[in-house]
Amino acid sequence: MPEYIYAADRDIFDGVLGTFSAEADGPTEQLLSISGQSAPDLADLTLDIPCSLTYGDENEPEEDEICSEALLAGFTIRLSEQDPTYFWLFYERFIKWWNRKTFNVKYDYTRGFIEKKKWKTDKALPLFDKLAVEWAERHLNNDYWEVWKWCPSKPIWLALHMPRWTTVDAIDFDAKQHRVGDYWKERRPLVHLPLDHFKQLKRIYDAFPGRIWCISSETLGMHVWQVHDRLKPPLELHERNKRVLANIGLPSVESHPMQGRCFRRPFGLDYRTITPEGVLNHWSDQVQYFEFDRRTPSFPQFCEALIDAMQTQQNNWNRASVKEATKLRTHWQVPKEVPHIQEIRDWLAAGCPLDPVVPVSLPKTETELLMADVFHQMTGEKAPEPHVEPAVSTIKWEPTPVAINYRGGQWPKALRTWSTIGLTEPDSVGTVIHEMAKWLYWVELFEMPASEREVTIVALLKTFVKTKHNKCISRLLAGKTIEVKKQIKRCVESAIRLQANDKQRSLNIFANIRKNLSDGKYKYPFEMVPILEGKQDEESQSVSSSPSSWSISSMCIRFAPESLPQAILEKIRAKAGRRKLLPFAAKLMSYLVEHEGSAFIGRPLFFKMLGYENPTRLNDYLKIIEAADVISRGTSYSTGRNGKKCSLSSWAIKELTGQDPSETQKEEDTQSQDKAENLSSFPEPPESLLRRSSKSGDTDDQLASSDLMRSLLERIKPALDCLC
């Protein structure tokens, strides 16, 4: 790394390590090392300054040019030292008190946030203090950072993770779905926002007044910030914001901080703050506005800011060369001008009219359920429902089933589960179709000609997606059937190419599977085609060729996660939070109902219900279901039992089966009482018979053959029938 810096004038290079000759009349040029030692003569130092720049060079200067021009401008001190007031305000607000056990970084618009790992390990790298300061500088101004670091690098975005307490919350309204193309080497997005997007922004603007409005990036998403005067729990803020969003018909809009998902820190690259006076681009101006001003612009003002941003992107797209501009879909026709602008401005001039919304009720939180129980115990009446403002009834609370492990010897089992019950995860269609296509092409249909084989596989998988998508394909639900069909074809082609690190090894594995199937070496052979064609339904498949050691998904499942009673769903969700345990809970309750409400269940069977072996997660799930008062577990193992007793609670049995266990117990008690009465009316044998049997030495056979015994048997026959 170069050791010297260039100093010329104290007024320009304030803070730069350097000395000036006291004997000269004015400042003299001198090359000094950072350590203050003597340096070589100035003639030995050469700086390459370009003579002319092309258009591309103006937009993308070389790394050497950046360093040289920055040095000439005096960028030699750290950003935290150059502008300490606003930097440490940013650090205090958005870094110091947030979760730093791990951190995620995003480098460009083509990828998401990546978790940083320790060197040559899979352990998460913590954002310790020294690294936090350095990467905060890089997040705010990467050009300044790379010159100070003397290391050319890409700009970054640092992500936030939910803390225990927070003084800010934000609504994250994305616009990535309106991205129509990319341009330049950095793949900067081209976004065309329709009128409906602005109508949704108007609803957010009216529902969340007095907030700071920011453009989060070039994808033109909006961050709507609120600053609180004291610390607040983030879960409470998230729940409140989500209910307001649901009431205005936007339940899918994210509210941060939230569990399980990171969120980019504000300011830095492509971040802009909209003010009543205009748009702020520099990070220090935005920090100052965020901390000391916080005025909300009028709705037409930030609509015009978005329109200007779209026009700037469109101009850059039009100037980009053919190689630099890329459409996201080849059949799209990207216009030369931004569409819908006049329509948006006419809507603004008309006063921003909006369509009416319809009320909707959301699942109750744990606190609401607790308060409802207390109200019922104190008054004996049902707690009143909370007041809900008008909202759109488009919100859907779909449970997310657990992932299926298809590696480590579990590939055939996973294929069997997928082909039998369908997709088990949202956004998993690509992985599932690719794995199923590999089995069909290289194993089951290998004897078929290649061209015919590919056509057959595509047809089978299209039928599979159509009949067993299980609402896990958002594009299919949105009516984008053509895109799904194209993805199926791409997955099949990828399975045929078999792009693996060791292709020959994969081919050898497929050959061994084919040979073992033909030789009958597998005790439970698997055939996918009959299942996909509907010739072998789930029940017959599980009985005919599935051993008890296979996945619980091949057993008789009585309740699907979405078909569980609403009362059970609400209690489990209130305790579970964001944990995705509904599929496991549904399988467990199905098993218990099939065994009359209670059964001894060991860990192997629990793992089959879970779909994978994870003792920690299994215990967490069981504790949550037990805390929701759905099941109860024994405290110890019974003698001769490989598992603890697990029982459904009485109210859960009533919700699942429609039968009240207390009424069933009453019926059983009544039957027992009737039997006891029948036994009490058992006729006594005649005294003459008893005397005769005691005096004479008749045997039992002789006694049974007597007329008196026949008459006795006829008299006690009704009582015997009752006992039977």
C-alpha cells in the first residue's frame, strides 16, 4: 500500500499530517510520510491524470483516477473525523444500540442482503465497535471511505436487525414489482410506477401522519419513519403498524423493526429524504433533517419527487448503450418516456380520490386473548370485539409449512412427499420441480427416447403444479400462469443439462439407482409417474409401498394446517409468533384424534411429524403447543413405553371433533350405572336348588342337566345380555 500523501496548502488540507517550511515566505510543496519521516523527492512521485474522458469514463472513472483526484482534493481523513457531529448522531441512532451479534450487507441491486461470516468459517461475524465505525463510514460515503482506506471497493448497504428497544420505526413500501429493466454496468433499475401505486401511497400518507418520508433506493421504495421520544418495544410498534396497514387494505406492507427480516439502514447510496423545500441527497443533510427538523412534505410534493426520479432513470436508460440496457422480460416493450405521468398528475389535480375500503378482522394477539379470558372470568360474558376501522378484506394469514430435507440420503423420501401431497413451502416450486425432473429424466423414464422423455416430463410436472400447488405459488394465484409454465420448462432443461460440480459422479449415482430398481434390491421401491398421473392416490400409496419409517406426511392426515379450527389457530399463533409450527401441530393433532385423544409418542415419531431431526426445535414447538392449552404431556416415561403420554385438552377435542368430552364421560357413567343396576337385579337361585346341591353329591354336569337349572338359566339370560 502506498505510504505517502501529498500536502500543498494548510487551508485546503486542514487536518492532513504535514509540515511546512518555516524559512520560506509561504507554504512550500513537500511530500511527507504518514509517520512524519522524510520522503523521496517530489519528482519521484507521478500521478496519472487522464487527458480526456469519454462518456463512459465520466460515469465510471477508473480506480486509479478516483484515488488520484481524491488525493488532490484532500480526502485523506476518515469520514467520522471529517464530519464528526452528524456521523456520531447517525451512529448513536442507528448502530450503537441495535442488535450487532450478526450483520448483513448488500452490495448491488442484483442480490439481496448477505450475512457476513468469519474468515474460513460458517460462524456469523459480529459487528464489533471498531468494525461498526468503519463500515458505517463505508455505508454513508463509499467514495470517501475507499480513498481513506486506499482500497477500491463496492458501495454497501448495512442492514438493521430488530433490537430489544427502539426509538424509531418505519413503514417499508416496496416498488420492486414495477421494475422493468436495468442499465449501466452496476445494473441500476428502471422503475415505472403506475397510478395504483400512488393511490396506495396516499392511503399510507393519510394513515400515518407526521412522519419523515424517504426514497430508500433506485427501486423507488418508500421508508416512512417515525421518531419516538422514549424507548419502546419493537414488537408493540410492529403489531400496531400492521393493524393500521390492514385497516387501509395493505396488510402485506412491511413494518420494521420486525422479527426474522433485516432492513437497510437509512442514508448512504441512493437514499433521499423528501422535505417541503425539496429532496436532500447528501447523508449529513439528511441526518440533520432527521434529528432536528422532521417536517412532513405535502402529498403532491413527494409525488413530484417520485416522478422526477422516474424521469431521471428514463433519461439514463435512453442514453445507455444496447449492451448496458437490459429488459427484465424480452417480450416487454420499454417506452422511451415514463408512462402514466399525465394520468398521475390529473389524479393529483382532482384531489386524490380513493375507493372505499371494507372492514376486516385480524387474529388476536396473546395480550388480547389473555384480556378476553380475564373479562370472561370476571363477568361470565364474552369479551367485546375491538373496534376496527374500515379496511379491505384482502388480508390472508396463510401458514408456511416446514421445509423438507432432500439431501443426506433423504432425496427419494422428499420426492415421494412432494409427489404425494404437493408443494410444502412458499416460493419452492423451482427447487421441487428441478429435483422431480432429475428423478424422472435420469431414473424412472430413462429408457424413453430423449425428445419424448422431455415432453412427457414437462406435461407431468405442469399437471402436478396445477393440482398440487397448495397455494404456495404466488404468481399462479396472481394469474401469471404463463410465467409458471416457462419456469417449469427451464427447470426441466436445467435437470437435463445436470450442471453439477462432478457431473460424472451424479450420472454414476443415477445408474446405480436404476440398476438397483431393476434388480429389485429396494424393499420399498418408489414410482413417481403413477402418482403424478393420479393412478395411485395418497392413501393407497402410503399403504402399499411406504414403511412406518417414512415421513409422517404419507400417513393419514385428518387436518391440514389451514383447516384447523379458528380458535386453535388463534391460540397457537398468539404463542408461536413467527415460528412456523402449524404443519407440525396439525400432524400431531391428527395423530392424537386418530388415537382417541391420547397416545404415547416417542421422539422418532415426533421427528417424522416434524420432517427432520432437530431436538431443540421439537421441544420448542411442543412447549408452545402445550402453552396454548392444546395438548398436555406426561412428566415421565411409563414402564414399557418408548415415549411420554401426549393428550389433547378437552376444549381442543371439542373444537376438532365437535364432541364434548364431558358429555361423553356422562354417557359412559350412565352406561356403567345401568350395568350395575342390572347386576344388582341378578336373580338368586331357589333355596330348594341350593339345598339339593349341598346335600346330594351331584356333579356339575348333572346339575346343569336338571330342569331347575334350565329354568334358572332362562331367568338370568336378560341380565347376561346386558353384561354382554
